[in-house]
Amino acid sequence: MSRPEEKLPLASFVQEEMIENLSESLAQLLGTLPPLARLRLLAFMHLVENPDTMKATLEIEPSGIMRLTLDTIVAPCRAHQH
């Protein structure tokens, strides 16, 4: 019997396959989005991956409108400039 912290080979394989397929699907989806939507999604993904490099401000108006503003001091690499 394996210890709880050990990953089973089959579970690891399935996880790797899911991550690879998800990455491919997301790349295809990003290509179909308008540039502004793509930029917003990439900024949010950056916040999730590197929260210490971003400042997030959430504003909620009485009408229920929400605005999430993301700001970073890290300059984007050329591949991520829009």
C-alpha cells in the first residue's frame, strides 16, 4: 500500500494529460477572443499565478456593478504585449 503523500503513476499520468489538453484548449480559445478580453484574462491568470507581483482592487457599486482593477510593476515580456 502506498503512503498518502505518494502520487500513483496512473493518477500522475491522467493529471499530466488533463493539464496538457487544457493548455491546448485554452490556447485555442484565447485566439478567438477579442484583444481586450484576452488581455483581461491573461492579467487575471497572472494574478492567480503570481499574486505577490500584482495589486488588485475590487470596487462594488450600490447598483451591483463590480470592477476588478489589476496593476503590476512587472513589465510584460514581448510575447504577452497586446
